Amino acid sequence: MNVDTSLPLGLDWVTAPAAWSLADGVLTVTAAPHTDAFTDPVGGAARCDAAVALTTPPDGDWQLSARLRVGFRSAWDAGALFIRSDDDHWAKLNFEQAPDGTPSVFSVVTRGRSDDALAGPVAGEALWLRISRIGAGFAFHVSDDGESWRLVRQFALDGPGPVRAGIEVQSPVGEGCRVDFDDIRLTPTTLAHLFDGR
């Protein structure tokens, strides 16, 4: 087993997890109990204690993708790809357990307060997630096989600072959540087709 002591892609922990390791190309991250990144759209209460690691992406268009396997135990346990401009402008694409126990795709876009959306259930044990920067905007896609992608949402972030990109792991009401990330890629490529994700 090849064990590494630094994160891939130049990622740095903004908020450290309970534990993490990198071995044979698999980044395993365990969120601490009762941790989340979310700003309530009704009351405005903010949570910002989820495990987050970010890096500076290339100039211009780029794409960040990874395959995730999540050890679901509680509602809202999730692994995610994450982008951030500042504390009030960020977004995440989640492989997350819904309250009824169904593994699902959720996405959150935060511009002061969070806009939370459910994209649907996931049948398999693993899911590929991807964030594409397209000019001043972004697109979220997911894939069951890493080849055929489906659009979750497109949006503008409108934050004041440069955008950093990376990963997030959370366990808002649970006692921790383990996520395996592999096939992690950050490339200076432009999304060619928005709706079919190619």
C-alpha cells in the first residue's frame, strides 16, 4: 500500500476533518459529528464546521471531478465537491443520504443564504461528481459511470473574491461520516455541452 502524507491537487484543509488518509490514490475523509456547511434560507443561521479542503484552480475554464463512496449512517451524511469565493458565496454538489435513508444527489448554492435542491436518488454505491467553470458561471453534473453525465444545475456565484475549489464532508445530525474520494481530477478544460455533460 502506498500511503501519502499530503493531499492531492494542492488541496489544503480550511476546516480539518476528524481524520483523513491518502493511500493508493484513494482519499478517505471522516467528518466530525454534527458538522455541516449551510446557511438557513429562512432564519439565516449559518453552519460552517464541515471538513473542507480547497485549492486554487487554473485560470479560465476548468473542471473538477471525483468518484465518491459514502459510508451513510445518518440523514444528511454526505461527501461533496465544493467551491468558495468567501464566507457568504459558496456552493457544493453532494452525494448525500436523504432523511428517508435514500442515497441522493443534493446541491446547495449560497449567496448570503443557501438555496438547497434535491436532484434525485442514486442506485449505485459510487457516484461521480463534477464542477465545471464556464466563463463567469458554473455547472454541476453527476455520473454513474464517469462517462455519461447529467446536469444537476447551472448558476452564477457572484462572490467578491477568487473562487477556490475542492471537497467537503459532513455529518450534520450524525456521529460522523466517512467518504472515499478517488479518480480526483482538476483540468483546465471547457465543458462542451451543458445538458449532456460531455
